[in-house]
Amino acid sequence: MEQEYIIAHADKTVLRISGLKIHGMDTRQVEELLEKKLHTFVRVIGVTGEHVEMDVYNLPPEQIAQDEQGVIHTVALAEGITATDLAKITCNKKIVDVEYDQIPDRPISDCPRERWMKVR
């Protein structure tokens, strides 16, 4: 039986800010604060007690890096987050594009965030 998959492409940058103290953070508040600051769509994708990781859409890493302290300050405005003296952006990289002819014929990852949907 032949299988087809829907593949979504998004222009996004992965942003991680480390050196924070996080306790009881509201992810939606962080997203809203950064969306206002960066004028683009933001989604929190990971949180620990010391860092927060986000997808930032349609914004190059260079533009985010230009105002590192402003971005950190904005995140620290959210309830449950305190910036420390060590707070800094530890990841600010563009997701790599893949040519269509290099896409495998089946999923190559068991990552639950990757959505592969069978089409009939």
C-alpha cells in the first residue's frame, strides 16, 4: 500500500535563554510578551528550572541577537521567571532547510513533536 505524508515548512529560529530561575511560569504570558517585543509569532517549546526554549517564526537569528538584553529583560517580565547575572541567549539558530528531493519516504524520527499524517 502506497503512503503519502503531509510535510509542513516553517521559517523559524530556535531561541534558548539560559541562566534564569523559573518556577511556576505561564508559557502563554512569555509568548505574548515576546510576540509584542519581536513583532512575530513565538511558541515556548521547552522549559526547565534554568532555561526556556522557544520557536520564533519569520525572524532571523541576527535580528534577535541585536537586542539580546532586551529579549532577556522581556522574558524576565513574565511571572515565575527571574533573570540572573548569568542570563544569556545560549541558542539562536535558524532551522535548516531541506530540499524536497532529500526528504525521506517515511518518518525518520520518533519525536512526538514531529507530526507525520497518513493521507488516504
